Amino acid sequence: MTSADYRIESTQPIAGRFWPAGGSMQLSVKDRALAVSLAAKSFTSSSEIRVVHVPTGEVVFRKPAQRGEWNGEDL
């Protein structure tokens, strides 16, 4: 295994309370659990967040783009 086995990525800048690199679109980490935890607790303006296993290219976690706020009206 390399020093960065997992990559958290998005097409939009990622933000969040635990996101160590504010405004960046990707972060490399060694631990899968840490990568998934950071991705799950982070957000973007309109893009999904993915955790990719770098050696294989497999997407191991996806967080869909957040939808707009519900305004209280029935659809």
C-alpha cells in the first residue's frame, strides 16, 4: 500500500467542519474509514463527493449532491 490509498474528490470545492483543506476539490488519505468519515461529514454546493481506492480506481463511497431546501409546499 502507498502513503495515499484513498482519495476524496469532487468537481466542486469541498467544505465541512472536519475538512482539513478548505476549498480544495480532493484530499488523499491512507485510511478507508477516515476517508469515508470525512466525505460523509463534508458537503459541496452542487456536486457529489466520492471516495476512490487509488490503486484500483474503485469508488468505495458516494455522497450525492445535496438537493435544494424544502420550502414547505406540497409538490
